[in-house]
Amino acid sequence: MLEFAILGLLLESPLHGYELRKRLTGVLGPFRAISYGSLYPALRDLQARGLIAETSPKPMPTVTTKRARIVYEVTPAGTERFTSFVANPGPEAWEDERFAAHLAFFASTPTEMRVRILEGRRARLQERMAMLRESFRHTSERLDPYATQLQEHGIDRVESEVRWLEELIAAERSH
Amino acid sequence: MLEFAILGLLLESPLHGYELRKRLTGVLGPFRAISYGSLYPALRDLQARGLIAETSPKPMPTVTTKRARIVYEVTPAGTERFTSFVANPGPEAWEDERFAAHLAFFASTPTEMRVRILEGRRARLQERMAMLRESFRHTSERLDPYATQLQEHGIDRVESEVRWLEELIAAERSH
DNA sequence: TTCGTCATGTAATGGGTTACATGATTAC
DNA sequence: GTAATCATGTAACCCATTACATGACGAA
């Protein structure tokens, strides 16, 4: 998850951790910002696996030394990993978080794959909606009005995401 | 989270783990069902803390022995814990999961508290929306259209939840 | 007799968080 | 000189999950 978001952002341009986190926050939405306690270990892990590397040569170690900031860039292996991520969405690609990660980097995803991901997500949601309605049928009679409201709202939310997906798919088809 | 859901359901009637899980699924929505790997440890934990207890006397150990199922009921301490949960929503009550847990047991929550929780949630969402819009202003220019779509959809979702909350608050005020 | 469901549980793992610790740089 | 922000990192914990293991019961 985090792994792909990092690779995707570093492919646009090499960055150091602190800046990277700000970009991540921009992409993922500010309320679910990644903490440094996740980010830095993730960076070291990616480096250990050879998917990213430190851009070594500090251009000018003259006056402004600052705190040594470690700028990472994506290695060829990392690039390959990222493209394979966008190219074959695994079975988890329809889950909420994965899907968001895919969508965030749709710009670097081929068109047919975009459609496939969007439709996969839609299918998943419709499945989910069926389950929601089914469980709603079973429980609504004996549930208090608040629990009922909560369930109805859940259904509404899924429906509205399906409509949104349909717009995206239509837009994609019309190039 | 799970803790309160368990207490809330057991207050309605004593249950064993397996059945409890089905009810939980009914309340929380079927797609985010609690796994046994979470439920059973949670039950033992609650028991260890004296908030629930096994309803000891098996009525008839005659023919139908079945697999020994362990039925739990809420102790007075557990009842107290639950009422204190519904009565003073902590600062986390406006978070997604907590809020859902509160709403699920609104029926056992006094009216003024209901309004307070709903309004707290609304305030939290409006804050969130301000952050989303703010971050959107900063990044939208240089973001690709897909990332933009994703962010706009995020804003839409929050807006629609605010409208929903407003309906609930209005309904609450008009008794 | 085998399959589905009821029923309880453990161990390993996942994917993060919070709190803490450090220190350098910038702006007032 | 002090506060805010930039910048990196560690350790402890949280709250769940998945995969596994066990076993009894009812129905086909």
C-alpha cells in the first residue's frame, strides 16, 4: 500500500522522507496522513530490497549543510515493481485502500487496465451492496430505528460510489 | 470498539461467541465482519476484567450435549462500563469507527447525548472538509485529473454525510 | 460417509500508530 | 534566545487479520 504510494511519488521526482510525507498527505487526503513511524521504516525496507536508493552526491557541501536529508530515488528494480503493480492489479485491488492507491496513479496506468480496475471495483461494490441489502432484510424488522438508519446510510454510500464509478468508466470509454 | 459492541449486544441478551459474531455482522455490516481470531480473545479479555461472565448452569446435560458452548452475560461492572461509554463520548467519539459504534447503540443513549454526538460528528466532518478543500487548493493545479477526481469524490462523500447528519439532528430535535 | 455448519480456540503476522528522542535551521 | 518547523529515527503497542487446529452434529 504505502510501498506503492512511495514508489509512485518517487518516480515523479526524488524526494526525502519529510517532503515525501507531505506529498503523501496531499494524495491520500490530509486526515489519514502517514506517520513517520511508518514512513521511515518503509523507506529503509524499500532500500534494503533494492527498490529505491539514496541519491548520493550532495551537490554543494559549502555553507548550507542543514540536517543531512536523505533523498531517495527509484531504482530500475523499483520501477519494474511499480509498473507491475499498475499493470496487474491483484485480487486485493478492489479493496478500499488498494483501489485508492491504484486510482491515485491512474495517470501512469494504461487505458484498458484503468477500465478493468474501475469495473472490478464496481463489481465488488455491487456484490457488497447485495450483501448489505440481504442482511438488512433479515435484521431490519427487529432493529431499532438508529441501527436501521446506519445501515441505510451505508447502502446509500455504496450506491453513490457506484454512480461515481459509472461516470469514470463512461469518461474512460469515450477517450 | 469491539469491546463496546460486545457489551451492547450482550446487554440485549446473553449469547455465545458464534452467535455473537453473527449479530455483530448484522450491526456492523456484513463486509467488515469480525473474525473469530479477534472475537474470542476479546471475550476472554472482557471476562478476565470482570465485565462479562459465563452463565454457568447448563440447564439439561441430558442427551443433547453438543459442543460445549460458552454463553456470556454482562456483569454489573460491565453494565456500568457500557453506560459510561454511551454517557460520555470521549474525544475519539467523532472518529469513524467510534461514531459508528455509538450510533449502533443510540437506542440506549439519552436524547441530549444523541444530539451532542451527532453535532460533534458534524463539526469533525466540517473540519475535515476544510482540510480537504485546503489541500485540494494547493495541489489541484499540478495533480493529474484522476488524482483530482479522487479528491473531489472524497469531498463529495463528506458533504453527503454532513447532510445525512443534519437530517438526523433535525429528526432528533423534533422528538 | 462425507459435506456443511456449528463452535471454540491459538500462533504468527500485518500494517500501521503513539510516544519518545534527537538535533539542526529559520524567523521573530 | 526561544519558538516553530524541518528532518530523521526507535520502541512499544494496538487492533485486528489469516491460517491453522480441533471437534461435534445434522442432513444428503
